[in-house]
Amino acid sequence: MKKLALILSLLLVVNSQVLVAKERGGLLAANSQGAAEQASSVNINTAEAKELAKVLTGVGQKKAEAIIEYRQKFGPFKSPNELTAVKGIGQKTVDKNKSKIKL
């Protein structure tokens, strides 16, 4: 009887440790997902060229620099569609990136 009680106690301890480990892993996964979500969007009014080029599909360093140049000359973008005024950026590029663009 004592052996059975000892085995049950050990099982409870092991089980609680597994639950704690799973919960911690879940929290880490949630935190990393939040970080990935942040990295998958960009504010076109404040981001540096490197960040624009990294996040936006079809936008390399030169186009990213053109975005910055345009916003310095004309002020902040009021909508993602305004990006089409930047040389080299068309509506298809804007459409591909709408979910990634923040103002």
C-alpha cells in the first residue's frame, strides 16, 4: 500500500511538472508569435529604409529609400494607396502589402 501511495505521489509530481513546462512553452510561443506579428508590419511614415525593405514584398533598398524621400518631401502618407505616387511602386505592390502597412 505504501508503494502504491509513493508511485501515485511521484506520478502527480511528474504530471504537474509536465503541465508547468507545457504552460511555459505556450507562453513562449505566444510571445514569439507577437514578435513575429510586429515584424510583419511596418509604419510607412516612421520606418527606416532597411525596415521597409525587409517587411514589404517587392520593395528593395532603393524603393524603400524612395519612400522615405517622398515622405520627407510631401509629408506623411495618409493612406497606403499613396505609395503609388512613389516612383517604382505600383498598385500591385501596394495590394500585396496592404496587410503589412501601418500609418
